[in-house]
Amino acid sequence: MKIVSIHEGVVPISSSIRNAWIDFSAMDCSIVAVVSDVIRDGRPVVGYGFNSNGRYSAGEILRRRVIPRLLAAPPSSLLTDDGTNIDPAKAWDVMMRNEKPGGHGERSVAVGVVDMALFDLAAKIAEQPLYRFLSDRHGDGDPDTSVFVYGAGGYYAPGKTLRDLQDEMKRFIDLGYDVVKMKIGGAPLKEDLERIEAALSVLGGDGSRLAVDVNGRFDLRTALEYGEAIEPYGLFWYEEPGDPLDFGLHATLSEHYAGPMATGENLFSLPDARNLIRYAGMRPDRDTVQIDPALSYGLVEYLRIQDMLKRHGWSSRRCIPHGGHQFSLHIAAALKLGGNESYPGEFHPTGGFADGAVVENSRVGLTEIPGIGFEAKAAFYRVLRDLHD
């Protein structure tokens, strides 16, 4: 087999919401279609990918570096040893050829988009849903058949009241989520505490069902101040309190805040993840690593991160990827991660799971469609098909 063509484009995922750092009024993401010469039911088998929310499209890097390298490579150099399928790891090496180490920004996003499409393609050619394909090759062959998910939202928005926040959390609960997440750090502490207590009031006062997310906004003094104020609530976790690369801030906070913390969504490489574990005071008995495979050079790099975590005594169950999309859902099931994020009301058409997916007791199952299953997201699949049809 061989790759016939690669098509890239951009899709808007804009919204009026904001977190403590940014608004999403101009947010977009890259989409990719990798067309193979394998024909099924009269049509070529195509792998699809996109980058997760929170980072903008990376089209220039895709067009000028990543895609040309793949298309210029000898077709056999991208295949498994038996020549029957695409090998995403070999393709990853080609995409990263002539790239210096370090500087893990938008480049990691561009590579991650194509990596997703290649894994989608490989699983389709193998005629397996991605989670079974991955479990057979990189797991124990016995994947989870459902995955823990939490409902993420609670953003700041123009005119949004405490009642609106409560109604949003109630909608998540009605959709089957037992655990929900909201943003903090974009308002004064007093106001944020009122927002937290409003959310807790619809959760029966159970703080273990509510996570809060700062999106990296705080300096150390503010992170400690918030930590002291929210610790009595017994929250599910306190997320990304400071700059993602300020490992010293995180380590100091972990000495003072006894509750669970979570971070990692803005770390995009194995070296950054290793530094997080070495220097950020992360506690493997309670904290969560949130690295998003779609943003961090793709699954090929994420598998290396999982190996590193294992060597440092971390269970895969302490990993819950950021992003709320189908790719990470399959990875979570295959590698037996602790769960996956979900955005019930935002980042359409790319985010979310299959159109018929049902969340029950904060768990969701997977489709048996070969590949990632974008074909079961009708609105998004139309966008992806338009790339190459």
C-alpha cells in the first residue's frame, strides 16, 4: 500500500467563552485527510486527524514541512515490515527529519494532527476500531470497554450568572456525568468562591465531584492563596494553577495543598513530561497527568511518555488526557488510562464522541467502527470528507 495524497484545511471552533487566560472568539484547528491506495467498497481508505482545542491551526508547518516530507519519502519507508499497513512510528521519524530538538510549540501540533490521521488509517486498514488496534499492539490485548469521562465547562461568558452556571452543571449531570469541571482564576477570589459554592450546591455539596481549572494564570502567591481557600471543599482536583513550565511553583504548592492536583495539557513532548515528573512535586498517589496526545506530537510520542511514567512509578490510571475528543477516548481504553475529558457544550464540530454516545455514571463506551470512528460524527465527517472529495 501507499499514501496517494494528503489534504489539509482549517475548521473554526470559535465561541464567546473565556477562561482565566484567553477567549475562544477566534479559535480554529487544522484538519487532515490522508488518502491511501487501499480500496474498500469502491472508495479509498482515508485516515483523518485534527488538533485538539486550545491551540490554533498549524497549516503553515503542515504545508511547508510535515506533509511534503511524507509525500517525498519512498512509500516503503512508511510501511510495516511486512508492507501491509502504514507504520505511524516510521512516518513520525520522517515528519521530524531535519527538526532540531526543543521548541515544542506549534510544531508538535502539526505532527500530532497527521499522527492522528495515520493511526486512523492504520486501524481502518487492519479493520479494527482504534482502541482494539492499539491494545493488541501497545497494550495488554484486553482494553477497557468503557472510559471514565467528566463534563468540562463552567467558562466565563458575557452576562453569565451564578444561576446560569448552576443550570450548566445540572445539564452535565442530566447527561450522565457524575464529575464536572469549571474555570476559576478569571475573577477575584471572593467571586470565584461564590461560583464554586454555587456549583457545589447542585452537586449535593460533594466537592469530590467538582474539579477547578486555572489554565496557568496564577503566580505562586495567588496559587497558594487560592489553594488555602479551596482545600476545605475537598475538590476532585485543582488544575494547572501556574505557568505549565513553572515546575518550582507547582512543587511548592504541592507542599502546601494536600488535595489532588492536575496539570500537563500544555506540555507537548517527552522531555517536558519528564521534567514535570522530576521537578514539579507531582504525587503519583493522587495527582493527574493531562498531556493531550493530539497536541504533543501524537500517539507515537505519547507512548514514549507512558513508558517514562511507568519507569518513574506512575500508573497509567493517573493519566486523563485533555481535549475531550475521540482519539484520546480510544487511547484511554487501549492503554487503560484513568479517563478522558469531555466538553458537552463546546468546540463543535471537532470535539465530543460519536453522535449516539451515551454517558452513564460518568462512563462512555466506544464504537466498533474501524479506526477512530469519525464517520459516526455526521457533522464533522461531512467537513472531513470535503477535504478530499
